[in-house]
Amino acid sequence: MSASGINSTCDSTESSCSFLNLSCGQLYSFTVMGHTNVCMSEMSSPPEKLTAPCAPTDMSVELNCTTLNTLVSWSSAAVATGYSVQATSMNGHNSSCSEMGTSCDLNNLVCGEEYSVVVEAMHTGCPGPASAPARLVTEPCVPVNLCVHYNVSTAQVMWGAARGASSYSVQAVTDGGSTVTCSSTNTSCSLNGLQCSQMYNVTVMAQNLACNSTVTSEPYRHMTEPCPPTNVQASVACEQLTSTVSWQQSDLAVGYAAYFDNQNGHTASCVGADTDTQCVVSGMMCGTVYNVWVKALGQQYNSADSTVVSLTSAPCLPREVEVEVGCNPNGAAVVSWNATNGTANFSLTAIVSGSLQTICATQQNSCNVTGLSCGETYDLSVTASNEQCSLTASMHANITTHPCVPRNVTTYAQCEVNAGSVSWGPSDGAETYVAVATGLDGHDHECLTNSTSCTWNNLHCGEKYTVVVRAKDGNCTSLPSNSSVIHMDPCVPHNVAGTVDCDMKVVSLTWDSSNGTNLYMVTGEAGNKTIALTTNVTTAYFSDFSCGQNYSLTVTPQNQYCPGDSSVPASIHTWPCPPAGISTMQDCLSGIVMVTWQATNGSDYSTATMQTDTGISEMCMSDSSVCSIPGLTCGHNFSVSVTASNQQCNITSTQSTRLQSVPCVPTNVSAVMGCANNTAVVSWSASQGAVQYSVTAHSSHSNLKCHTFNLSCSLDNITCGNRYTVQVVAMDGQLL
């Protein structure tokens, strides 16, 4: 029974008994009573006292990652006289502590383990109930077995796995405090950006949820490669084909190596000790561009390549020289030589007028030399140069230039014999000369001579010859000299032909153009009369020739250099003189008209023409000065003209005469008798060309007449009983 009146019993046939469901923290008095099936004995005395402590609560576990101790704390339990702490890992590691108070330090915990921690309340040395277990994770173990694999600024750090670690942090620190870090959940990590020529302390820190950065490995001492040498410079000794390369030293270097590479398979190198700042390479190839760089040699690693510098060795001097002298008039030659390695500037030099002069510069293996003086010989040497070197050597070759252009060219013409000549002054370098006379017709006349004059005997009339002279040597011909001109006599005009304009009374003369002619003299002669004119074209017009004349026409060419010969004469007949003195005579009974006129010069025949206003035309022809026209149409007024003709012209008289033809015969004649008074009235139709009429009545006894201007007439005194024949005659006003 407890002090608070709580009772609990147990029955047993043995000498012990277990009480269940006692309340913790209560003081119980225990008595023992014996009984049988019938009787119960008295309680034992004095009764025993028993206290049951409660289980600890509010337990906490705190790991100190620095001291690696663990503080376990809890709330006090009723009637507990002490406490016992037990820590057990999953791998069987145990640790314990006991304490009268409410906290206890657990020591000697194993790194990287997970513990279950409980606290038991004790009462007078007897354990009571235990607290609920708490979880404790200890700090990770220290990483071990560090190793480093290094490759220019990057280090691959590896280590053995640390028990209890969930991640790692790697740190590399130089003596100067420069730091590079990386982190990983594995057992390796890459440190990037390590500096050359440095000594690094590399450590690995293990981390988990309990401790973050307090567990660190032993430092690993790592030396990086030396830094590449700086201020690398290379120079060349031109004549010896050696090179000296220099540099500035690098920290931690134990030596140096310099490399030369011409990118075509030729390499060279030299080395230096840790205290050296230069080395020398020999046996370089001429005309070669080398890439030069230096490495610093380290105890374990060598530096990266230094900055590459370019070095051009001494240029190669050309051999196998060839000279091709051009005949180009600008004084040109091509000098070529074997191709040399590399790029170089070549300068050709020669002694010119007693002094050394550069005549060509190039980067190729040939040189076009221009501007050389004609008729000269140049001894050549060559200088090959680049940025570093300049070397000169004789080429054992020379240039002989083309001959000079002839000067003072003078020409002469010998018109009488169709010849011309030329002379000139001598030319430097000339062996022979060729003179060419070129006419406007494109024909060339050449003369080859070793003297300084030439003559041609077959030049053409009317030509203007342009003469040039060239000097020649074995290979070349000079430019032509200044030209000079030979003017030959003008050619005789041909195909002279004349025509006559009969209306305009103009004679025109044409002929073919005569080469070399500036002006033509045209002459026309008839009897003792001469007419002349000049013209610069191939046509002449004469308007003052006389009619009926036979003219002889000639054309004479002229120029300012030579006289010309006249053409073959052309003969031409001018127009006939116009007929004059025209007269007519008409036979009224027959109607025949005779025309006469005065004879005219230059005519072959004449034509007399009679024409009316209404278009009726009659004509007659004659080779004399008279002709007649029979049967002229009656009753018309004709205009009479005469035309004189020859082979070229028909010339009509300027004056004409008029002629009235015989009136036409009256028609429709009728007679009406007046028997009472013995008269007869005769009437008729009008006749063309009639002015008056005459009426006659014939009988065997008498003739009766009447005359009138009308179309009827009365006949008186008709005798009775007679037969009359009546005739009406038309008259034009002239008496029959």
C-alpha cells in the first residue's frame, strides 16, 4: 500500500511475487500473508518499503565537433537517486556514463557512427525504466590517402572514403594565401585555375549533418609547373646562320629549353640551366621563318610554352641567274634566278654612269627591269634582305639593252623619177638599220642597210610616204624614229568625162580623184579661145562656153611639192545655137506650109513644130534650114517654132511666128429658091477658121456670086430654067 492509499496485491505459491502496474514515484509498504484454502495468516511485520522511480524525460543529445565529446541531458525523474546513460552504435560500439544530476558526457565515441542513446533512472542502485532512445550521429572520420594527379593548372585530387562523410570540400592554399577550392560527394575533385610556379597545401575536409567543416585531412604538399618564360626574344647572326634566344627567368624552374620550328620539318633547340637567360642555336636554314618558344623545366612538371615569336633567318642568295633582254621600248629586261626559301626583298644593282644604282626591287625570283638606257651594258649584282639581314653577291651576269632610236631623220623627194631618199644620224648599240616608207595606200617600202641613208626608186605618184627608221642589233629593233614625210608628184587624173546641161547651158566635167592632189587646173579650148578654172574637188562646171562649139578639156593636178602631168583631153560638143529668122509660107489651095530659118552652128538636124492652143501639133524635120508640112489641119491658128538638135541637146528658138491654116470647107450647104423674084438663098454651117464666105452659082449660061461674113447669102437674077451648081468657099480674110 502506498502513502497515497494506492493498493496492489499479488498472489504466489512461491516465495516471490510480482506486482504489476505500480505507479512510479510512489513509496509502497509490502507485507506478506500466508493462507490456505481455509485460513489466512497474519501480515508479516514489520512491512517492507519499496520506491519505483519514473523514466527520465526531455532528453537531448549535443555533439561538440571540436572536442568530439557528447553532452546528454534530461529532466529529473521522481524518486530517482541516479542515472545511467548508454550509447550503442549499429556496428556494436558502446559508450556509457552515469551521473547523479541531469546531464552526462559521453566520451570515446567512434567517428562516423550512428548511436542510440538511452537514460535509465536509478533508485538505491536499482535501475528504473529507461527513457525513449535518442539518435546520435558522430563526426565523420578524417580523409586519408590523399593523392594528386596534375595537368597544367588543373589538379585531380583523390582520397580514401571517410566513414560517416556525406560530402567533401577540397582546398589548395599557397604560401601567399591564394586559395582554390572544389567540393564533391565522391572521393575525387578537380581543382581548376591553379597558378604556375606555386607551392600549394592541399587538404580535404569531410562533412556530414553533425559536423560541417572541422574534420580535415593532413595537408598534401603540391608544386605546380614553372610559369612560361616571359620576354622571349630571338636574334640572328646573318653570316653565321646562328640565332640567340633570350628570356626572363621563371620561379621554381630548374632549367630551360628553347625550340625552333620552321613548320616544314626542320627543327632545332638549345637548353639552359636554371640561372641562364639565353642559349644559342646553330645550323639554321637560310630564308626560313622559324617559330621560337621557350619552356621552363620544373622538378616534376614543365611549364607551358612561352609566347611564340617569329624569327626569319638570313635570306638565301640566288644562283643560276638568267637574263632575258626585252626588246620593249621602255628599256626592259627580265632577270630571273632559282627560287629561294622564304620571303626576301631582292635588289638588283649595277654600275650606271660610274656609280652603283638600284635598278629593280622585288620579292619574287624574277625582276622586271625597266627604264634602262638604250645601247648600254649593265654588270649586275644582287642584294637579298629581310627584316633582320641584308646580304650582297655578284650575279656574274649583265644586261645589254636594245639600240637607241635613230635621230635627225631627213627625207627628200625626186619627183621626176618617182624616187625618194632618207638619211639619219648613227644610233648607240645599232648594228643595222631598217627604213620603212609607208604610203597612204598601205604599201610599205623597206630598206635594210648598215649605213645611215636609204633610197627608194619605186615610189608611187600621188602618195604621201611616212618614213621611220629603226635601229637593230642581233635581237632587238628599236622604236621607230620620229617620222618624216616624202610627198610625191600628184597622179594624172583618169576617166575625164564631160556632160552638157542643155537647159542651163552648163558643161560639167568629172574625173577620178588623183592621189596627192590638192588642187586641179581645168582647161577648155575651142579654136583660139581658152577658158580655165581651178577646183579642189573632182568636178568642174563651165557656164560660159559658146553654143555650137567643140571643146577640148584637160585636167592638170597640182600640189605644193611637185608638178603634175595633165590628163588625156576629153572632147565635148556644146549645145546648138538657137534657130533664128523663122518664116512660113502657106499654099492655100494645097494647104502645104513651108518653114524656113537661118542655119545654126552645132546642130545635126532641126525640127519645125506647129502647135495650136488646143493641142494640135504638126512637125517636120530637116538637116537643112527648110522643111514643109503637108495637110496642115484646117481652120487653126498655129504657133511655129524651130528646134536645133545634136547628140546632147535640143535647143528651141527663142522666138516663134504664127500661122493661120486654111479655113475648113463649109458643110451643110443648102439653097432655097425664091421663084417670085428669081432669087436663091444659100445657107451653110460655120467653118473652122473662116472669117468670110464667097458663094458661087455656076450654070451653062451664067455665073452668080455673093460675098458675106454671115452663114447665108442671097443670089439675085437667077435665070429661070437653068441648073446651077452652088459652091461655098470659106475665107480667112486674105484674098484668094
